[in-house]
Amino acid sequence: MRTASFNYRLILACLFILACLCVLIPGAMFAQATDSPGKGKPASLPVAPPKLSPDARYKTDILLVIAHPDDDLAVDAYLAKAIDEGKRVSAIFMTRGRAGQNFVGNEQGLALADERELEARRAMAFLGITDVWFLNGPDHPGPDVLHSLELWGDGPALSRVVRLVRLTRPEVVITMLPDYVVGENHTNHQAAGVIATEAFDLAGDPLAFPEQVEAPRNHLDFEQYGEGLRPWQAKKIYYFSDSLYTDFYKGIGPKYSTQGVSVARGKSYAQIAYDAAGYYETQGVQVGMMPYYKKPIYLILGKSLVGGTPTGDIFQDITAAPIAYVRARGYEPPVRPALSVELGGPWAFYNLFWPAHNIERLSRLFSPQAICLSGQPPLWVPILIHNNTDTAERVSLRSTLPAGWTEAPGPMIYPVGAHGSYPVTLYVSCPKTQKVTWKTLTWRAETKGGNSASVKLRVNWMKLEDFLTAMNSQ
């Protein structure tokens, strides 16, 4: 019996020891997995792979956004200088230049666009610019920016430029002036400036085209959704213009001489720009144009988010550190009197566009202007009549034109609903001869209740041959 009792106690003891081991061994194993060896302190969990950085190959200092192959020639001398100074430059062409003359062959349409894209790539490569994108927007003439935005598809075109801003992460954007000017005043030029300005303001906003900044689930897998870009806020935006006149440039942006000599190439920057122009053979832009490239380059500061002075160097106060997103003001309904009248079309658009993007300084460059060519089709003048009262109004509209100028239709009464607007389309014809080249045209709106308002347009009268000569020597 004593032996049986002893065996029973031995079995209980063994079971107890086994139970203790079942508790202690897993605990020791867990402790071993979580303790730092020899220190008795919790260790870090397994470390995830480093987050992939944006692709450094495409980081740029200057992003040029222009409309056509050869639009770069207006600033190529400055770009060559910037590249000599170690700046990286990339370019976006909103079209491939499918419209226009061909000075070396019979190709037109898409075939001409293929040639001009290659010409532009070669000109860019000559300057040292290899990251170049073409967005294939329709190339068409005209002065109305809204026409280009319609044909390009404002949303899709903007999405692509925002994507490229996020990819290239520029410090500075250089683009074409979003304004209606006397000069070439090309609708595509204006539209390039509009979309570049919008992209400048939206690329840093993660809610703008959010699919672009969504991280892919596995960047090594196929057919991933999410483009893996990051929001990016550029620091400054500058404009250049196709205007015939440069008097308004004074004090609003930097001026760069083209006479400096490139140490790397042993020639002036004017000569480098002239040589780059030689690649645009289908456009015949090089012949006799050396005086054009010797002229200084004027840029207009649109806005700076990092300070600096309007006439200071483009990279004044710019550092390598990224900056936070800065929200543009956005659209704010204008406060109007009981009756108001304004130029419609592109002028009305810019009156809303500039303050929405914090570039209202452009509204002070010059008063609204247009050009009327002797013996050519009439000048289109759109006018908007606004009635900001609670009752419908009958509004008369009359013009005061210089001697020899006519309009169609003439004076008329327009029914304008309460808190409504009436778009008026006028066509103005100018005389074949004129002593003074600049004239002011005025339109006055009145109601029976005594409310009145007026709007003015400065018009540059020119002969067609004088205009073409001025454009060719611009």
C-alpha cells in the first residue's frame, strides 16, 4: 500500500511539473521572441522595406508648358542659360503642331504633326532637354481661349498636365500669358497658360485627380490601379506673351539678356536659340530671324509662393525643400450693381479666372484691347449685359465709334431677366485708312429707370501687310 501511495504521489508530482512546463515554456519562448538579446527590453517589430521615393530621373527645376512646336523659341535663350547653370528643364507641348504651312515638303495634317514632334524633340535635345511630352490637342487658329479649352477638353487636358507636374516636381513653371493681347494672340497659346496655371494650383491638392496619388497595392504586380504619384506644390509661375508690344513688361518680371556667352558652347545664348530654331525646318522660322533672338527675354511673374521680388531672378528665394500646398482663392461671385455691362467671351472669362487663381495682377497689365485689320473680316466683340435687380429690364445698348467705323447690329434694346444676363454679339468693321492706329470704342447700356453702365475697348488699327511684317520681326 505504501508503494502504491508513493507511486500515486509521484504521478501527481510529474503531472504538476508537466503543467508548469506547459505554462512556462511558451512564456519563455514569447519572451525570447520579444526581448532584446541580453538586454531584457522589448525589441522592434520586423521593419518594413523603405518607402519608395518619387522617381528622381524626372525631377526638374523648370517645367515649360507651351502650345506648339516652336513656341519654345521665345524663351530658348534663357533655357540654355539655365541649363548652363545646372538647372534641369522639362517641357510639355499641348499640341503636335498639325496645322500650318510646310516649308520643306508636302506633308500636312497628322503627317506634319509627326514631323513637327520630331523637330521639337531634336530642338529640345540640342538645348539639353530630354524629358518632353506631347499631349496631342487639336492645333487651330483664332483669338478665343474658350474655343481651345472646348476642343482640347479642359478636364482631360488638365488631368494630364497635373499628372506631369506631379511626376516632374518642378520648382518653377514657365508658360504662355493667359490674356487677350494685340499680336498673334493665339487661342492655343492662351489655353496653354490657362491649363498650366490650373495645374500649378491643383497638383498639390490630393483631392484633385485623386487616382493619381493613390498608392498601388503592389508596384511589382500587373494592372495596378492607383498611379503612385504624390501631390506637389510648385513655387513660382511665370508667363511670356506673343504680344506685338512689350511696354507693359516693365517692372512685372525679370529681364534676361541673350548676349551672354555660354562657356560650355563658346557662343552666345542668342546664337544657341537661333541654332535650335534650325531644327524647325517645316516652319521656316530660322531664315533672317537672328535679330529676334538677340532681343532680351521678358518674363511676367504670375505669382510666387516663396517670396522674392517681381523682377528678381526666377530662382530667387527658392530652396530645395518642398513647400506645403497653398490653396488658390477659387471662384467668388462678383458683386455687381443694379446694371452692369462688360466685354464677354475671353475677357469675361479672364475677369473671373485671374482672381480665382491669385494672379489678378495680370488685370493691371493693360486695359482690354483687340486688333482690327484693314480690309479683313470684322472684329468680333462680345458684350454681356447684367441685370442685378429683382425685376426684368429692357436695356438699350448704344455704341460710340470713331469716324468711319461701323458695327452690326446697331443700337438695340435687349430684354434681360431679373438677376440675369444677356450675351450680345457685335461685329465691328474698321476703315481702310486711318491716321491714328489706336482707337477707343465705347458701349453704353441704359434702362428706363435711369440705371446706366458702359464698357470700353482699345482697338489697334493696322493694315494686314504691316501686321504680318510686325509679326515676322517680333
